[in-house]
Amino acid sequence: MATVLKARQKEAAKAEKRKGKRKAEDMDVDEEDAPDAGPRVKRNKQRVLLLSSRGITHRMRHFMNDLEALLPHVKKDAKLDSKNHLHLLPELADLHSCNNALYFEARRHEDLYLWAAKTPNGPSIKLHVQNVHTMDELKMTGNCLKGSRGILSFDAAFDATEWGRLTKEVFTHIFGVPPKARRAKPFIDHILTFSIVDSKIWFRNFQIMEKDPLQPNGPPEMSLVEIGPRFVLTPIRIFEGAFGGATVFANPEFVSPTAVRSAKRREKGDRYKERRLAEQERVERQGQRKREEDALAVAKVFA
């Protein structure tokens, strides 16, 4: 009987090992008998869905690849077929287990807009992307480890306005790499800076240099070397929901690039009209200065 009991105990122990012990949170333990656990640490589980619309150029595509290399917690998806179905983006983000979204919307093959949104409940920010310079184009001397985490640096002007504070919070969730992201490496060797100048957000990426490359054996000296990419964001609107909803903020100073191009064409048209009017006035002046033919003119005498 003793051998049978021992065999059963061994089988039960093996089965318990295979199944695994249940976690303490899942077990029904009385509050009095439960051990005093410390404060639970809130994990940062930010994931970002990155996708674009149809019609992007090669320059825009390289810019998106640079952002994907900078943010290891990004999941890239295929292009969205229609620009009128932005309500599908929260569902796509949910399918990819993402709670943030970066959507690049290209128009007329030359204008690029960026949607930065918290899914599924919002808020979302629509921005106009200008002055894009990719890493390959800049050819800066700075370099950082692919997949490393970066320090976020925000200008003090973000705290001066309500839309700045909201934008800072959304960008912190999107550009801040969680320490336990799937492809992140446990190194911090670059800084992502966001500055507000002329009501526009300027982005720069710098490498943290602990020693002077010209004097590798010298004393430690902290310095910053730019890596890239560079771009400027102009805020257009901030919506309460994800990719829609009530307008929280609208930039009154924003002028669409289509309106700028239309004004330039109108100016060229005004110049053409001025030239035509000047030609008509010149013809009229020449007609007024023309003298009447004399009776003794050669044409009349020898007619």
C-alpha cells in the first residue's frame, strides 16, 4: 500500500508541475491570510500601429521607414485603400493589439498629413508634415543602436497652452518606447527633441556621446550629435475621439497648401492680366500719336 501511495503522490506532483501553479492573484485567498504584497508596478504597454494611405511618394515611404527604425514598439500595416474610411483605423489597431496609431495621409502626391491618435477612445491630432529630411538624405555623423530606447525632451512652450499639454501627452505615449517592448534593447543612447517655434513643432533626433571622438582616451565629455530624421509638424485640429468627433482645438493660423498654391496661380494670372492691359494701352497711345496724311504726301502725288 505504501508503494502505491508513493506512486500516486509522484504522479500528482508531476501533473502539478505540468499544469503550473496558479498565480496568487487568481487564487481565492482571504485578505487576512494573504501576505502583504508591495505596491503593484503599472506596466507601460504602449504599442503603435503605423500605416499610410494610397498615393505616397518614395520620399514619404523612406520617412516612414525611418520612424519605424526609431520606434521598436511600432507595428507596420499595409496601406489603407480609402481615405474616407478613417473609422476603420481603431478596429485595425485593436486587431494588432495596439492602443496608439500613426496614420500618414498623402494628398495630390505632394502634401503629407499625419494623424496621431489614441485608440479606441481618442483623442486624435491632425498635423501637416513639412520640411521632411530622411536619414539617408542628411548623412549625419550621429548613430544609435537600432531598437534602443530614446529620451523624450519637450520644450517648455508645450506647458504654456492647453493644446500643447495635450499634444505632449499623446506624443509621450506614442514616441516613448516601453522598457519591455518586444524588439526594444535595454540601452538609452539618443534623445528625441520636440520644440515649438512659430506655432510649429520641430522634431530632431540626437545621439548621446560620452566621449569626444577626436580624443577617445581623453576625459569623459557629454555631447550631442544629430542623427536624423528632421521634420516640422503644423497642428491643424485636435478631435475628441479617435479619427473624428468633436473639435477640441482648431489652429486659426493654418493655411492649407492647396490654398497657398491657388494664391500663387492667382498671382501669376494677375501678372498676365497686367501685361495684356499694358499692351492695349500701348497700342492706343500709338494710335493717338499717329499724324494725319498731308495733301502733298508722296503716296497721294504719285497715286
